Amino acid sequence: MKSTVLWALIILNAVLLVSFLARVTHQTSALAQPANRTGTVAAPARPGDYVMVPAQFNGASNGIVVIVDQTNHQLSAISYDDANKRMDTMNKIDLEQIFHNTAAGQRTGK
């Protein structure tokens, strides 16, 4: 009886020691994003990075929230209409296209 209890405790201590050493010696290193076939880093699909700014305009009864999606380079706005109890949204504007066309216009001298 004493022999089996002793061996059970020895085995239990060995398992605890191994698990402790595995936990302590585990290397915690930072890993970079995997590169795709062209050698560039593939951007993971993730939710947008948003900036939201409250705004008031002259002549408008309700305030609006201007939303800039920095990941997808889009601008939008949203407002709550108290009278009709609904949300009014603006169609998204592609900022990349606007800034690209503006930059191209300045280069060509238009």
C-alpha cells in the first residue's frame, strides 16, 4: 500500500515538474505576419479602423456624426431624425479615388 502511494506521488510530481518546466521555458517571441507569394505581407481581413466626429451644420435641425473608415478609405455620415424616428445615412464616398484624382490633376497642371 505504501509503495503504490509513494510511486503515485513520484509520478504526480514528475508530471507537475514537466508541466512547470514546459510553461517556464516556453519561448514567447513575436512573429511577423506571413508573406504571400509575391513576397509582400498579406493584409488580414479585419474590421475597419473608424474615426467618428460629431458635427453641427447651420440650417440643420439635427446634428450628424461624420464617419471616416481609415482601413477602406471611405467617408460617410449618419443623423437621427427625431420627427420620423429613423436614422438617415449618407452614401459612402471613396476617399482614395478623390485624393488620387486631385493629386493626378495637380501633377498634370489642370
